[in-house]
Amino acid sequence: AAKGRREMPRDEGNHPWPLRPNLLLLLADDMGWGDWPNANTPLRHLDALAAAGTRFTAFYTPSCICSPARGALLTGRMAIRWGGAGATWHGTAFGAGANGGLPASEHTIGTELRSLGYATAMAGKWHLGQAAGHTPRDHGFDRFLGIPFSTDMGSSAWQLSDALPLPLLANESIAEQPADIGALTATYLSFSREFVLSAARRAQPWFLFVSFHQPHVPLAPSPRFCNRSAAGSYGDTLLEMDEAIGELGRIVSEAGAARSTLTLFASDNGPWVEMAPAAGS
């Protein structure tokens, strides 16, 4: 490289790799180790993602429930360090009545990347608190469209209960209540497309966190995916999530960012086995 000029890092194919790559983080909810690969539910887009990259098979979740696991993912810190669990307490999930959540003092992937000039957004399930000071926008995300907690923690057409109707939030405002769970994935994809293309037009690096509600109960695949899997409704929800992963890849390509985007996929805390057969393995 010329004197005083920083050389671009290169990937294994000797292609220039940007100094500030985009980051697409995809998270499944309660997906089990045995759910993929699985002959009953072929997940072709996840297969393609793994074939083109690296599959990590010896990485462990920091918690067996949603909120502590998600806080650890975003902060890089075990839940016991930020108050989400204790020495003799495995932690809790922040439901509709929670006044607390991920402390404002914590640094997340979002806060760190935003400080570096990234556009940041989240679509999907948050589950780290909905009170002021604990929302996605309090933790590094410029924009948020999603649900504040699990789909079974609010009443909906798929699970009627005495709980408050499940809200779909746009930032801190209610966009829909009760949320149409069967339409959430399509809604998140529209939001994601607008965000990625907008950042690309500005030539701004971006971080998008898509936190799927699948395959957590209640199982609510959209009509297009009903009765598609040999694994029943549970498999149908996995197929819908997999198709969304493929669509997100197409959005990245449409933005001209396929060679400048790092895509990561994981599950939060493994299957909720007590809910079988509406659960993974």
C-alpha cells in the first residue's frame, strides 16, 4: 500500500473486504439443536448460508430462558453481571408488567456500532424490558419494529388469555394491538428492506438485528406456510422463518451489499421441551 494509506483487508477469495462491514444478526426463538438439519423440515436457505460460510457446532447459550440469553448476546456479558440472573437464580423473562430490563449502563452491539457511524435497526422480539430506559432505542437501535416480549405473554387470536393484548410497537408507539402474529414476518421484512436500502443509498454501514418470534409458541404460521411441513405446525413456522432468511439475503443483494455484509444466525436458548409437540428437540 502507498505510504500513509490503509490497505483494505481481504477475505479468503482475495476480494476487498470493507473496513466497516454491514452486520445482519438473525435470532430464532426456542429453536432446538435437533431442528436443523432435519429431514422432516428442510431449511434450504439456512443450508445455503451454512454452505457458504461456517457452522459453529460447539457454542453454548448463556441461559435457558429468553431475557438473560438475549441480554448476554447483545452485551457479551453473562446475565449475572447485568442483573438478569443470580448465583442461585437462573433469571427471569421480562413480561408485560416488568418495570425493569437491560440496564441503561450496559453497552450493546447496537450502541457500539452506532458510535462508529452505523445505522442501526431491530425488527422482532425484544424481551429486555419495555419501560423507559430499557427499550431497543435506549440500547443503540435507531429504529425498532416488533413485539416487546414473547408472543405467549400477550393475548392474541392464537392464544386468548386474561393478559393485555399483544402489542406491535413502532419505536415506543403501538402500531397494532393485538398484533397479527401470522403477519409479523412479512411486516418485519418490509421494515428491513426499507432500512437496508435507505442506508445503502446514503452509503452508510448498517447493523440490522432480526429477532424472529418463530418457533416459540403459540405456533402461528402465515396461511402460505400452513400444512407445508411433515413436522406439523412447528415445522411450518420453521419453513416460514427460513424463507424470511432467504428474502433478507435477497434484500442485501438488492442493496449491492452481498460482499460487504456479515450474516450471523443463532437460536437464543434451545427448545422449550415441555411444550412438545409444539416445540423443538
